[in-house]
Amino acid sequence: MTTERPPKNRLVPAWRLLVLLAGTFVLKALVLSQLRDHPLLAPDSGLDTTAYVRLADQVLAGNIGLGPGLYYVSPFYIYFLAAVLAVFHSFTAVRVVQIALGTATVAFIFLMSRQWFGDRAAWISALLAAFTGLFTFYEVLILQSSIDAFLTAAALYFVASAFRRNASEPVVSAFRRNGAFVLAGLIWGVQTLNRPNVLIAVIGVAIVMAIALRRIKPAALLVTGLLVGMAPVAIRNVVVAGEWTLVSSHGGLNFYIGNNPNATGFYQNVPGVTPSIVGQDLRPLSSAVRGRGVVVVVTRRNNTYDPQESTQALLRSVGMRLARTREFTPGQLRVQTFVTPPRATVVHAPWFP
């Protein structure tokens, strides 16, 4: 995967790729013209879109850090939206920029596929991406998912470019190869600020590189770029909010809504939590959980092993106490909630202020 010669590529005339990209942009622009005035896609349509627009307006008004608390949505798109609005003052312009990035996504997919599999695979991949309607639909939304495909494709292109460079090439090429790994990690770090669960996938890529492929240095370079990309928001959270949190705070809130002692598996109102993406006032929850660590364990019994006793023994050995057990059928699904003693030392969770 590192020293093999890449598939032989014929020199592709630049005009052919440019024609494909121009056609892709025109196609996306037609979709944009049809959907830009749809009432459900308007900036004031509610939920995530409206939250991002309001936060971007605050940034443009001078509240760069959006303090004093943590972000309650993924932060990167807030500043992306604010930057485009600062220049063009138009949501249509924001959408045009997003479909331009979507067109660049097709280019990155072409170049990445060409690195791995040659010209035929590159053209097939690019055409499939160009005609994937889901990509275009999200690109015309005022939503963080509009730029996810671009960031993913860009990072994967740099990973492919780094791996396909011959290890025996001169020092300059080796420097470019190492830089490509760092740049891929940097892009993924930025994407983690836009889509936090990407962090899980990137860590998986680094583990595969380090263990399965025995490439420790590339994995280290990738992780270095990842940490650099995530650093601005982590630093902001410490300085502005006083919390050691990597990204935003809404993940733990969602977890609590689905796993609190009164959860049934269906959505229901939780005291102190409003059914809105906007930041919550969680003080009613704080009085119930302050000073306690909460662990929710889901197990399923089978014919040969019942993990209940071992789970309880493990958690009790570190001071946890079983607070509640609920069983669901079919399959005897068991949900157990464990808490620490009131005076125990726990990691402070940012969603319980």
C-alpha cells in the first residue's frame, strides 16, 4: 500500500475534467434555483438552520467567541457561514459557495480514485459522485452537512496521494508525502469541528495505519494534523467557557435524554430540557447529578452467558452503585444505571453545569 507502483494512468486532457466539473456545477445550480425559495429550507425555518444563522449573526456582530458557555451546535459551520455572509451578505451566495465546494468534491474523488485504481475508476467514481442527488441536496441547505462531503473527499485525496508516492523518491517528495499526511489530519480535525463523530473514524484510520500496515510515522503525522485542526475550539472552550471539552456540548445532553432514569425508548420531555437545539438551562438537572458520575450499561442475555453479575462486580469495585435496572423484551435487553457515591471524585461533564 505504500511502495507499490500506482496504476498506470494515461495523461487525461485537462479540458475533459473541466467539462465534467462545469457540467456538475451547472446541474447543482439548477437544483439550487429550484429549491432556494422553498419555505422549509429558508434561514428562518427553525431547528438547526435557524440556530446556525442566529449564531453567525452574533459572530458578525462582534461576539467572536460566542461566550460564555460551550457551543451547543458544531462550531465550524457557524464561522464558515459568518465568513461567507461577511463577504457576500446573501444566503444565496452561501449556497453557491457550497455547490462550488460540492463540485470540488467531485474533483477530489476523481483524483483520489485515479491514484488508487487508474483512469477508468476515476471517471466512474466522478460521474457517480456528480449524479448523487443527496450530495447536491445537502449542499443547498444552510446546514453543516453541506460541506461534509468536501472535507471528507479532500482528506481522503491527501491520504491517497501520500500513500501512492514511492518511498524511494527524493527528499523533496518524502517531505511532500509527510506533509500530505499532516494536511489530511488537519482537514479531518477541522471536519471534527463540523461533524464530531468523524473523530471515531479518523482514530480508526490511524490505528489501521499503525498496527495493520505497520506505518507508525504516517499515523503519528495524521494524528498530529488532527490535533492541530481541533485545537482552536478546545482552546476557546478553556478560555471562554472554562471547560476542558474538545468540541461542543450537545452530545451528552442527547445521551441524557435517551438514558435518564425515566427514559422509555420514546421521546418525552425531561425536566429542565426544552425540545429545542438552542442551548439549555440545565440547573434543575444539576441538582440531581452534581458530584456524581453516571454510567449506563446495556446488556443482552443469551443462552451461555449473563453479563449482569460481572458488570455489577466491575463497577462496584470502583465505587459505583447500581441505581436502577430495567428489562425490555424481546431479547431480554437490560439497561442498568450506576452512580458514584455523592462525595466521589468524578470527571465534570460540561452538559451538567
